[in-house]
Amino acid sequence: MDRSPTSQSLSECPRDRAGSYLRGLRNDRGLSVRRLAGSSRDTSSGFEKSYVAKLEAGNIPVQVQKFLTYMRLVGASVDYLSECLETAVPVSPQVVELGVDELLSHVKECVRTGDHEQAMRWVFSALERFEPDDVSSEKVTLLRAGGIVAKHMSLWELAKRFAEDSLNVPGITRLERAKTLLLLAEVYSAMGQPESAKIHLQQIGEAELRANQKLRRGFHHNYGLVLLDSARPEDRQEAELSLRLALEEYEKSQENLPDHVCVLVVLSRASLEAGQLDQAKSYIEDALERADAANDERGWQRVLIAQGRVCAARLRMDEAYAHLSEAVKRSRRANNTTNCFEAQLELLAVCISLGRQSEAERLRATLRRQQHRVRLDAASMQKSRRLLGDGGATGGSV
């Protein structure tokens, strides 16, 4: 497959020529170094012109997130991204001595602490141990783990590739297949393809759902999110039922999980849209308690946004402004682009209501620069179109 200015891939390219290869990709996209660095700031990736220059001088970095942000901006394909990762990510010498369970423990711990770059290094290092025709369950598990890490890094195409490769291993068990279908559904939902997500969820067998609580709560959670994007009233009712079933499963687990906070925030928004303000407030209070217990920064950001929405619905605009400003500050500091966009979008509506026109215009200009680089649920996308025009942000739950 010809992927670039030359058909040679980076993994085949001599190290001193890798920079010119990447520069060729950028030039093919018509991007100057200044413009590329400016685009990266909009997505909170944090690299400047000096980083681009260093990369194109042939210095293949180990900072995976920055590297992949560059690759996405210059339009590299998922095949090419995979090859770049294999070249850029150093293989850990510890891998040879560790079993698959130990490797997965390292990956899970890195995901738990938010060190997704290191998690990706562990995954690629571990996969080096397997031959292409290997059909073992260990390979299936590691491929799915790679998909989960890529999902956390918002590398949707790469996550999809990992999951599909896992499904294509002949030795996959029924339970692993169900877990991978759930992962694919999450990825398709994030890519703005709810129908594809729904199709994959419907392929998960009842027996697997009954046998595995974690799978069951993930299924109800994601099925609810997919249906919530539907315009049909019966779908929205079914969505709320599915989300409440997910909530019951989270309660049974006795764990303070980030996804538990997410479900509560989504239910608060559904209650808000139905005019049930007290119920929405109750969900938010529960979500805040869970976020505190889990020390969940992303959860706190979501709770602040939800608090801002409820205060705005009660016409307590100054309180809404305070909650949403804090959400913007925290999500920006954490480089959470989607939460930052949602918080700024809600803040824009509040500024308009408060008559803060100059601040509203600054927010509108910022959001218009970012709107094609985030994926939102249906309600936020509709608000984006109403407040910003120009088609709004991209659809899909993130």
C-alpha cells in the first residue's frame, strides 16, 4: 500500500532518512511547521515548532502521545501509525522474564495511573514475543489490552485495529470475543458511528452477560449511551433503563470506578432534559462523592460541568459561571480536550445570559478553532451547532 511521499514505511526507512519521510508527509498535507504547531496547541498536545523541527531531523521520540499527535495531524494511516509505534517504542528487557499475567498487571497499573504512554510500551514490547500466526489466548488478551490503551489515548483507528486483530485470532474464547465486541462498540461510539456500536453490542451473547458482571455493566453502560443519542422517545426511555441497570451493577461491585461517575453524570443530564432538576442534583451529588472516593480528576471535571448545567437551568447564572470556569481550568490543566470543549460550550451559553459579550466572543472564537477536533454526544453537538454554527463539533460519545 502506498502511504506517503514514498512507498517505503518508517520501519523500513534508515534512521537518518526518517525525518525527511515525515517532512514529506507534512508537505503532502500542505502544512507549514508553524501551522502544524498551532494545530497541536488547539488539541492540547503541547508540542511547539522546535519539537516538529527535532522530529523531522530524524530524532524518533519515546514520547508516544506527542509523536502520535504529530502523525495524526499529518494524516498518517493506521497501518503507518502501528509501524511508527513499533519503531518509536523501545522494547523493555523485562518483558522476556515476565509472564502474560504480569505484563497485563503492568499495563493495568499504567492505565490506572494515567501513564498511557508507558502502557503502550508494555503492550508493544509484549506483542514482540508472538509470531504472526500465533493463535493463543494470551495474544488475544494482549491485543485487546492494546485496544483499551489506544482508546484511553483517543487513538480510535488504532484501537479499532487492535480489537479487530483480536477478534480474528482463531483461538479466541466466547468470553474474550464478548469483551472485544464491547471494546469495539465503545470505539465506534467514540468515532461517531452509533449504529455500528449498536450492532456490535447486539452480538454479545446472553450467556456471557450473565456470567460476567464487569461485561454486564459495560454492556448496559454503553448500550444506554448509544441509545441516548437517538432522537426516538422510546430509545431514550430504553437508554435510561439501560443506564440504571449499569448503575445497579456498579453499586453491586462496591468499587469507586470512573465509569460509575460517568453513568451518574449522564443520568443527571437525562433528568435535567426531562425537567427533573431535583433528581439531576441527586445524581450529581452521588457522582461527586464517587469521584472524591476514586480521586478521579476526569470525574471531577464532569461533575463541575453537570453542576454548571443544573445551576443554569435554575437560572443561578453566577454559580453556573463559577462551576464551569473551574471545569475549564481543571480540564485544560489535565489536557482533557473534550471536557474542556464541553465546559467552554456551557460557559459560552452562561456568558451570553449574563451579558458578558466580550468574553462570549473570545469563547466562541476558541471553540470554533477546536470544534472539528472533538467528538461529542448528541446533546452537546446540538448545542455546539446552535451556539457556533458552521456545523458544530463532530458527533460521537467520548
